[in-house]
Amino acid sequence: MRTGRVERGTKETQVVVEVDLDGTGRVDVATGVGFFDHMLTQLGKHGSFDLTVKTSGDLHIDSHHTIEDTAIALGQAFREALGDKSGIRRFADASVPLDETLAQVTVDLSGRPYLVHTEPEGIAPMIGPDYDTTMTRHIFEAFVFNAAICLHVHVPYGRNAHHIVEAQFKALARALRDAVAHDPRAHGIPSTKGML
């Protein structure tokens, strides 16, 4: 079973994340930040991961800690679920359009955290009442560092902030789905180092 479960508790947030990489896209998410819930739902659905996320945080301050700590726990849960990565495809990419927006994502489940992230300049600063659009990059930073993966996200064009962010999460989901998939031609760890 390629599953991960992480509980993270601080003075600012309480987070529980459960992920099954071989699921069917069943999602149960509640962070108190509506748009972030929507993005995590896209991740589970389009990645075909079973994903449960329960976060309570200091939303009376703002949504930053809630989103950040959830992304940290999500990365840790993915890393746990991946195990030693034996027999996986490891590399994958996906391009996802959403109306006027295109998102391109490439991932390497390398064991080395690295993020390259670009999106159109001048994106609206907020989506809904509590999602600061600068948090998108921060989510990916926290996820990548804690999952220990290399992730390149590029949005060459787009106008609508909702579309720009959502396309990134959908493309990430599809790339991760392919990267974690079992490769019937691969045997052992997909690296000449013998470990990832």
C-alpha cells in the first residue's frame, strides 16, 4: 500500500493529511480556505489520489499559516507514500489548458527538492476573500521541499487568476499521477545511484 499519513501540530495550526497514491480520486478536504480546498480537490481528483486533508488554523490572522502548514504536511505524506520509489516511472510532464490559460508542469521524483516557478506578471492579488495569489509559489515550495522532488511549473500565458492557479494544480496532478505510476519495464530503483 503506497499510503502516507501525517499529523502536524503547532501553536498556529493542526493538520492531518492522508494520501493513497493508488486511489481513485476520492477527496475529503477542509482547510477553512475555500479556494485552497478547491485546488487540493483538483490535485486529488486529477491525480487519481485518495486525499484527506483536515486543517484548523489561525484564520483570524490570515490564511498564510493554514495554507503553508497544510502544504508541508502534504509533501511529507507524499514522501512517505512513495517509499523507496522502486519500479516507478519517476519523470513525467503534463500540459493543461483552462480556457485562456496554459500550465506546463514537469516533475522528477528525484529525492532532491528544487522548484522553478513562473506565471504571468500582473496576476490579481486575491482570489476570493482569503487566497493570496502569491501563496501558489509558496505552496509548491513547501510541497517540493517536504516531498523531496524536483518541480518545474510554467504558465506562459493567462488572464484570469482563478484559471492561472487552477491550471497549475491540475497539471501538477496529472504529472504526479504519471510519475508515481508503476513502470512495467522498470525493475528496482529508477536511478543509476541505486537510491532516490
